[in-house]
Amino acid sequence: MGRRLLSWMIVALCWGTQASAETWPVPDWQSAPPPTSAAVQSLQAYAFALRDQPSRAGVRSDALLVIRDGRIVYEHYAAPTTATTAHLTWSISKSVLATLLGIAQGQGRFTLDDPVARFYAPMQTHPEVRIKDLLHWASGLDWQEDYEYAPLKSSVVAMLYTRDRVDMAAYTASHAAVAAPGERFLYSSGDSTVLAAALRGMVGSQHYDDWPWQALFDPLGIRTATWERDPSGTFVGSSYLYMSARDLARIGLLMQRDGQWQGRQLLPASWVKFNRAPFEHATATPGEAVAGGQWWLNVPLAGGPRPWPDAPADTFAALGHWGQALYVLPKEKLVIVRYGDDRDGTYAHNELLKRVLAAFAGESP
């Protein structure tokens, strides 16, 4: 009996040591003493540089938050943004939607090979499109993802801002197929919005409105989230989630720790692995990240260089229009949130990552 008791004491001690080694933002983030090195000053000078175009006066970034091993090690905001400001995330919404879908998949509500039409009837005109095809932006549906430069021909502008915004998913489903599902990568906000509509079929109409909060936001302690819906009641899964930098970082920490949150496997580790696996037919131009499961990866294609050469190969990110970003660097135990307005094109993912690593991982810029 004595040996058994001693064994249990050793197990409990080891478990307690392991548990205490992980810091969680409960109820709020802990902060480490802010460093004052030249590398940190260089990071701030880059992230919050003044723009030189009078028509876009102000600083480059609205917010920059760096989490290391569960603690805030750097945090800075440019007015009027603050630590509690729910900032528009743009297409970071797509990655958050994918996280919600992962929770539903972990509950057995769908499989990756299920046809989308099983959960969203308007996709019956495209019966071969599977959930995983939408997650890879590979539905095969005709789509033009243009913004400022070709608005008259842009599918996404029509979906978000013209009469087709009444039912965004139905508008997407009405497009013709131009490729076989799963065979061609074509970035499409429409694919993501159809996923948001399919989520209703997975969880049930009676639970749909509260699902993001019940399944993800409340368990993580997220309090600032607002997610717009189109007139049909579908969440705009492609674009219109608002959240503070501190709250978005909670999702990054969940992903950095393979779906675990305070000892609970909230998101299946297999789903995180799927998010981080490159789509076999992905394409990218130099400097652009590679598509995973609605997340973006720092992996090379066809033997080329990594998209962000100064960041580790395991870096992955949720990215949004005009430079919104949630970066996750698992081995470095870093989570980075950057909000801003990159219409002048002067912001570069690799440059920010290089400077963060120089400041907080001992690497020089």
C-alpha cells in the first residue's frame, strides 16, 4: 500500500509540474516584463512606421500583440484601437470558421468526404463537391476574387456588396463548375461562405445562431466577438468577424497547442494537422503562403523557397485583407496578432516575422 501511495504521489507531482508549466489566459493574459532591446525597438519602428502618403496618413499598424508560451511579451496599439477594440479581421474569419468546423467534426457531425449538399440543399446542383474541397478552396466553381481593381467583374464584390448579398451562399452555389472538385486551387470567399451555410445543416437551425459562442468563443473566454450575418441569416464566414487582438490570440494559442485548452481537447489534434497540411494541388506566387485547410502555410512548393524564408517552416497563419494576420509558430511557442491597413502595400509578412523572431527568439534580423 505504501508503494502504491508513493507511486500515485509521484504521478500527481509530475502531472502538477507539467500543468503548471503551461500558462493560460484565464481569465486574462499574463504579461511578462517587456524587453527594451534594440531588436524590440526595431520591431516597433517597422510595425508602427508612419506612412509617407498624405492620403493615407497614420501608422502602418493598428495593433501588434506577441504571445510567447502563453504570456504577453509585447503589446502596442495605435489610436483609436485599444486592447478591447473588436477589429475587423477580414479573411481571418475563414480560419476561425474552419476551427468551428473542426469542433463539429470532432463531435461526429460530418466527415471531410461528405458531400456539401447533404448539409446545404442549394449545392445539390454540384453533388460531387465535398466538405474538404471547400476547405481547400477547390470547389471547382467559377469565381473571381478581385477587390479594388476589377469590381465590375468581381464575384466577391457582388457577393458582399450588391443585390447578391441577400443570400451569399446561394449566390455562390449558383455559379457554374469550371473544374472537377478537388482538382484545382482557386481562392474563393464564396467557398468559405458555403461552408458557413453548411454549418447550419450540421448543428441544426435551432443552435446555429449561438454555435460560434457555445462551441468556441465562450470556452476560450472570448468576449469581444461580433460576427455579421447576411439577410438570410448565414454567418459571413469569409469576411465579417470582429474581435480584439487579445481574443484572436486565444484562437492562436489553441492552434499552437494542437487544439488543447486547459487540459481539454477542444479541437481534435487531427483537425489541426489537417489545417496545417498543404493542399496537394495548391499553387502560389513567390512570397505568398500555401493553402492548407483554410489556413496558410510557410511551406515551399516544387522545391522552391519558403514563402516567408526568415520564419520557421512550421509557421502557419490566418490572413486577411489589408494585412490582418494571426501567425502561429509552434516550436517557438509564439502567437502573433497584427491588425492594420495595408492599402499602400508596404507591409510584408516575412519582415514582421523576422523582427519578431529577432526580438523574442534570439535570431538577428
